[in-house]
Amino acid sequence: MTNAPATQTSNFGALLWHAVFLALASNFMDVDTVIPAMLIKAGGSEIHLGFLTAIMVGGARFSQLLFAGFLSHRPRKKTFLLWASTCGSSLSSPWPWCSSARTGSPAGS
């Protein structure tokens, strides 16, 4: 086991190399960078870019505005959070209660 420190040093160097390039790549491939660049490349104008930015920033907050009044007076809010994170995150959910809530019909029908 005399080779263990050399292997650990090599693995640590590889980890740092990977982490640096992963951080660089994730900065350049961020959704807030790629989607507007694709819009401009496809011929979009500044107006289109403004609408896209408003939708990307405000669209995620819109559902919060809709459900804030519904949940603010409820004594237990975590139940709704867990249900939404379980059912709303996947379009093809393996759980029958999520698919029946999504389609409005009982599961298996």
C-alpha cells in the first residue's frame, strides 16, 4: 500500500481539473446564456429578447403568485410542497396518484 498517497494525489489533481472545467462549462452553458443567444442567432430582435427575458424571469414567479393566497392560511404547507415536487416535476410519473391528478381520470382508466 505504498502507492496509496501517489494515487490520492493523482485523483485529487484530476478532481481539481474536472471541477475547473465543469465550472467554466456550466457558466457558458447556462440556460440564461444559451436561450437568448439562440434567439438572436435565429433572427430575433431586441423586442423579442425583452419578451423572452420577461418570460424567463417572471414565468417562474407567476405560479408563486397564484398559489400564495391559496396556501397562506393553511396550517400545513409542507404537504402541498411535497405533492407538487413529486407530481409536478415529471411528466411521466410512475406514481398512480400523480397521473390521475394530472389527467383528471382515475389511474388505470
